[in-house]
Amino acid sequence: MHKIFVSDYDGTVTGKDFFSLLAERYLPANTPDYFARYGEGRISHFEAMAAYFAFAPADEQQLEALLTAGQPDPDLGASAALLRRAGWELWVVSAGSSWYVERVLSRAGVAATVYSNPGRLENGRGLVLEAPDPSSPYHSASEGVDKSAVVRQALRIADSVAFAGDGPLDLQPALLVRPRLRFARGFLAEALRTRGEGFQPFSRWSEIARELA
Ligand SMILES: [Mg+2]
């Protein structure tokens, strides 16, 4: 049986979003609230992320410290191995950047397919997000990666698909999977509750791995 677990990264695998850590630690006081601007529909999610990521420190050590401050689940590696043994393929979807997602996953020895926005570090320009590739089947002009399209693809090829997330962009993809395999916390949990949609609450990513395994 083919089983795929599609997981959001920021706030789901980690305790804190990369962009909010940047906002807390590296943004000058007079910087506009890009996330609020996105919320008001004035800029796209991709533009908001790109604006925050421009403040990422170019110094490797400072960046590593930032990735650790995101508090990835301490049992990430063991949990991913548990999922793998139980036959679950892991796909990680993120409207942030594969630059840091892949770094943290590989540091924990996690093998996963990552669907996210490529980025590169440039001196003086921070983490530069690359424009979404319009020829990708998962392309979204506003978010870079269309998480729902990724989940729909998983549903086409697998017998069982689970999804986990925490943010506004996770609502639509979460609704595509069965409530028993729909894991949520934070904003997403609240949004599902409001709609009367069933889900499994979680407080740490490793709980989901145990549940699925
Ligand atoms: Mg998230």
C-alpha cells in the first residue's frame, strides 16, 4: 500500500516560523509589517516572504543559530525513520524556502521530497527567493508553491494521504484529506473547528509520526 504524508514545515515541523524569527531578530524597527500587508491583500504571500528573507544574515553561524531557534522537533530524525519503517513516504511542502527546509531536514538525517521555493544567500541581499517556476505543476503565482496541488497529486498516486499544517495556507490542502489523517494546530486547528471539520490535534510533529506509524 502506497502511503504519503504531506507536511507543512514552518510551525509544523518547527515551533516557530522562519520569517517571524527574522522579524523578531533582524528587522529594523521602522520596517513595514509585511505580513499585515499580505493579510490586507496588498502584496502576495510570496512577496511578503521575499521581503522578510531579505533581512536574513549572510553569516553562516548566525543563520545556523536562527534555524536552531526555529525549534525543529528534537525527535525529527527518529520520527521520520519511524514513518519510513511504517511505509510512509514524506513530502514536505512550504511557502517559505527550500533553502532552510532542506538544510534542517538533512541535518536531522531526514529523507523527504521538498516542494518549496528555491532561494540563495547573497551578500547584502539576504536570502533571495527565486521566482516560482510557471512550468511546475505545483506553481502558484501568489505563494510560489500550490500546496493543494501537491496534496492532489499525492491523492492521485497513493492509497493513503495524510496532511499536517498550522497556517492559513494549509486550510485548503488539509480539507482534501480524510479527517482521521488531517493533523492541525494553531490557526489551522481553529479554522477547521470554526468550520465544523474534523481533525487530529497535535502539539509536536513527532506525535503525528507515532500516530501514523
Ligand atoms: Mg506553517
